[in-house]
Amino acid sequence: NAGVTQTPKFQVLKTGQSMTLQCAQDMNHNSMYWYRQDPGMGLRLIYYSASEGTTDKGEVPNGYNVSRLNKREFSLRLESAAPSQTSVYFCASWYTEAFFGQGTRLTVV
Amino acid sequence: RKEVEQDPGPFNVPEGATVAFNCTYSNSASQSFFWYRQDCRKEPKLLMSVYSSGNEDGRFTAQLNRASQYISLLIRDSKLSDSATYLCVVRVGNQFYFGTGTSLTVIP
């Protein structure tokens, strides 16, 4: 039972490069979320998807796009990475509680 | 104003001590409340949900005061393994809001 699987675990990008963070859950949850975590800021919501086919902006959506590919998968894309996007990214799926992926440590240089 | 506010600490306590964390939330329409634990460089994991009647799980007790809009977590007989960051989480509709976390270090 894998829960939430998030890839990659680490990534270094140059400013202006693009990348997609992948997330998949095997718990049949409707709701999936992308957060970023920065020191002193806590977890901040980037985007969420309440159900397959829907996505909504969270607190800090600028510079990101998402795709809810199907019920299992919810990806996060950085089209043109900036140093301000250096962070730890967590994907989560929620039902009565949240289950998190292991995180992606992204550095933009 | 932040949706959820926590004292960031750090709290440094000796083994066996009792320690309490508080958290306040701003939205009176908040529906569900949780405490999560996060170890260094790991993902958050559910410690316990918080109910209006209060709930206890071993050495951990969580309380919710809706009138004052605060949530508390009490840890009794602290263990070294309790060292972590404790996150207060509040659900409003489809959105979940996290506090910045309270850091706890239990000292031998």
C-alpha cells in the first residue's frame, strides 16, 4: 500500500527551466493538493483538486500550473523556474485526514 | 491575518516533562481540526484529530475551544522520540490551513 507517491525527491533547476512534479495516490481519494513549505512560513497551498476534472487556486498559485490527469494523478508544473520557487513541495490527498508524499526538494539557481 | 497561528517555539523540555502547545484560528466557519507531526526533512503525518469534546491518545490530549477559536495539544511524560515539529491544521470547506509549526526538543 504505497499511499501517496511523489517524484522526483530532489531536483536542481536553472532559472528559466521547466519541470513537472508528479504525484499519484492509490487510496481512491477525490481531493488532492499541492503545498510548498518554506522556513518560517509553514505549508502554503499552491493548487488543489476537489475531484477529477476540477482544479482551483490556493494561496500561492503564481508561477505554477496543475493537471488532474485522472483520479489517481495530480501533477504540478513550473513553466519557467525562478529562485523564489526554491522550496520543499508536498503533494497530499485528503479524505478524513491528509496523506502526504515524501516531498520534493527543489533548488532553482 | 493568518488563518492559523502557532507559537513557533522552540520548546526545549527534559524527558518526563509535560508540555502544551496552543494554536488559534481566525475563521469561525472552520469545520475540522488536526494536529500533525513533522520530523526533520520528512512529510507531515497525522498525530490526532481534535474534537469539541476533547480527545486523548495515550500521552497526548487534544482540546478544541470553538468559542475562543483555539486548539491545544498536551504531551505528558515527554520522550526523546517526541522531538519534532507539531503542526496545527484547520479545514474550511475544501481547503486546509496549516500553522507554521511548533518545534519541540526533548532533552535527556
